[in-house]
Amino acid sequence: MANTGPDPLPEAAPETAPDLAFPILKGENRGNWIRLRTLILLRWGAITGQLSALLVASEAYDLQLEYGLCLFVVGLSVIGNLIASIIFPESKRLTEAENLLMVLFDLLQLGLLLYLTGGLHNPFSILIVGPVTVSAAALSARSTIFVGSAAIILVTLLAEYHLPLRTASGNVLQVAELFLFGNWLAIVIAVIFLGIYSRWIVTEMHSMSDALQATQLALAREQKLTDLGGVVAAAAHELGTPLATIKLTSAELIDDLDGHPDQQDDARLIRDQADRCRDILRSMGRSGKEDLLIRTAPLSAVIEEAAEPHRLRGKDIHFTYAGSHGGRRRPLASQPLRPEEARRGATDTPPLILRRPELIHGLRNLVQNAVDFAGSEVRVDSTWDDHRVTVRITDDGPGFSATVLGRIGDPFMRRRRLPAEGIARPEYEGMGLGLFIAKTLLERTGAELSFANASPEGTADATLRGAIVVVAWPRRLVDAQIGEHSGPLGQNRPITG
């Protein structure tokens, strides 16, 4: 079993997609991202190089080539570029199929030019690997395999079929058979190796880009919810006084209108509606957290807020808190710690920390992962001392799979097997995006994360044998009463965006 988080992106079940406001533009569709202008400019560069090589061969080395046919082949690329520039706008982006045709055209044009200039005896034959590398970086795996296979077939034909290179005296320039075979083998190996290498590196880069985009969307969503809550909290605060005034005035009117039951009913209606407005604002304001007065909160409050959406999912979530003196689950103080107390760690009361959206969302993902795979119980243990604040999340599930334990936090580790495939899967083979998002967001707050499988001796409860995640911050980075975070709150800033 591998606790690798939700499976919201490619090849996952539709119901596992994250609740994001915008779709994720996946790197697997990168074949549709390339502009026609980019390929046209690259082709103009190739045309310039080919014409320069023909000019040097004619003027500097006086080689006897079929210059008319060579210029005709180069002219095909010129005509293709001019037609594409005239017919299509510069901003046009090619489809996967159009990009494949462009790359194949360049490959065949280069192959035909090499046929006219000595085949593999021409040192420029190594340029055959160029279109394959472009395909591996820009197109799908299927297109890359097709282009690579075409390149290997082409270079094999060029080894046998080509027009000879002749000097001015009529001598044929050619390499020994052994070197010819070596050139062929080197080009084939280069096509395969560079294709795989480029494909591997670019795929990993796009996977990381997709995952970071999902992380940004998750953080933006959390920030939007926080900002919306701040608007509601501010509205509740500002409207509290006028609503209280309306209620007081309506109560006095009720007393003054004893002899006028109709008007008295109207006054009661005004009072009741004022109470209703107060209740609505209070219920909406429960999610309001962005007011500067509550931008900081006790560690216990932040952790329990992060776990709140998962407390009714059928698993028991237990919270424990222990300060430098080892106290357990002490009552929370209503007053914030004095700075000197926080610096000395002289109390077991949970420290007042910065309530940041990325911190809450990251912890929420970790708790979700634990709840997803727990048998019946999840434990969240928090400890702190003078220098560090640590949160430890443990579950009683099967734990992390040994095959992915060292790669937890990397996105898209593998495809998740679906139940519909009829495969019994005691191990969860998620893509790791949920834990990647949690890890990335928490590391932005200065946290260090470690993942392991718990042993009975290493947990607060000997029955917990599942996965264990430890999140640790330097206290100065999250404590709201130490260093740059201490001091007066200042004025509430308007929410923009």
C-alpha cells in the first residue's frame, strides 16, 4: 500500500479530480503548443546552413555535385516556408498532426539532400538526429517513435544508395567500409539515445510544471476562500453596531405601541429581521479568517481547522499537544503568549502561529491522505520547544509501499489501477499529486517534511502501524510572537484581486 495522495490528473478516475476552479493544461498536450512561426524561423536557419554548405563545397573545395538538384531540394523548403508565412497568421499554433508533418518534411528533405551529396560519406549526415530530437521534445511518444523509425530507415538506405562525392579531378571521396558501418551505427544509436533522453527529460519537466500549476490553483482557491471569509467577517463586524441599534430601537417601539397592535407587530417584525441578519452574518462569518485580528491563531486551532473537512468521514482523528515540558492536551489559553514566554518555551500552551493559507491547505492534504488509508484512526501529534514546531500525522493503515517510499513527494509517480480493471490492488498506486501539493505548499512556509512507516515503538499508540508524516518548522518562521512577526497588527488592508 502506498499513501501517495489523491489522483486528480491524467489517467486517474474522473471522480478523483481536485475541486479546482480552472482546468489544468497538461504537458501531454504540448504538441499543440508550438507556433508555426517558430518552426518557420528554425527552417530558415536550416536553409541558410544548407546553402552555405553548398557554397563552400563549390567555391572552396570545388566538389562535383548535382548543384541544380541540390538547390531544387533546398528550394522546396523555401517555397514551403513562403506559402506557410502567406497563408497562415504568425500566431497560428499547429496541431499534433501538423507538427508531425512539418518534422517529417524536414527529415525527408535532409535525407534527399544527403542522397545527392554522398549519403553517409557526408559528415553532415549526423544532422539526421535533429528532427528526432525536436520530435521527442515537442510531440507525443507515438509521433516520436514514428519519426525515429523513419530516421533509422532513411539512414540505412543512405548507407547503400547515394550519389558519390567527387572532386574536381573526378576522384570519389568515400570512407572505408568499416568507418561507414561505424557512422551508420553511431547515427542509429544517437537517434535512439537522444530521442529517449530528450523525451525523458522533457516529460519530467512537463510533469513538474503540471504539478506546480495544480499547486498554484489549489493555493489560489484556498486564498480566495480565505479572502471571501475576510469580507464576511468584516461585514459582520461593521454591521454589528447598526443592527444592535435597530434591535434596541424596535424593542423600545414595541413598548411604546402597546395600544396599537398593528404597528407593534411591525416593530416586532423589524426586531426579528434584525436578529435574522445577525444570525446570517454570524453563520457566514464562521469561515471568516482573514481579519488581522485572526490572522494568527494557536497551533491547535490551525491544525484542527485543517482537519475539519475530514472529521466526519468515518475515521477517528485524535489531537495531542505537548510543549517543552511534555504536557498533554492542556486547556488553551485565551490570551496570547508574552514574547519572553514564547522565547523561553516556558509554557505548554500551544504557540500562536501565523495562519497562512498554504500551511492550512498543506496540512489538510496530509490529513486527507491519512484518513483515506487509515483503518479506523488517525493521530495528529503536535510538539514544540524553543526552536522548532513539529506536527506528526500517523494512521493505522497499511503504510507506504516500500517501492515508492523514497519517491514520495514527486508528482505522477505511476498510473493508478482502477477497480474496474478487475485487479485486486492491496497497494494504492496513486500519482502522488496530493502529497506533492502538500509538500510544495508546506515547504514554502519553511517546513521540512519526512515520510516513513510507523513502528509500534515510534508512535504514541502501539496500535498505529501505518504511514507517518512529520512536518517541522523552525519556530522563528511560524511563531507570530517572535522576530519580524511580532509587534502591532496595524490596519486592515483592503482585499484586492
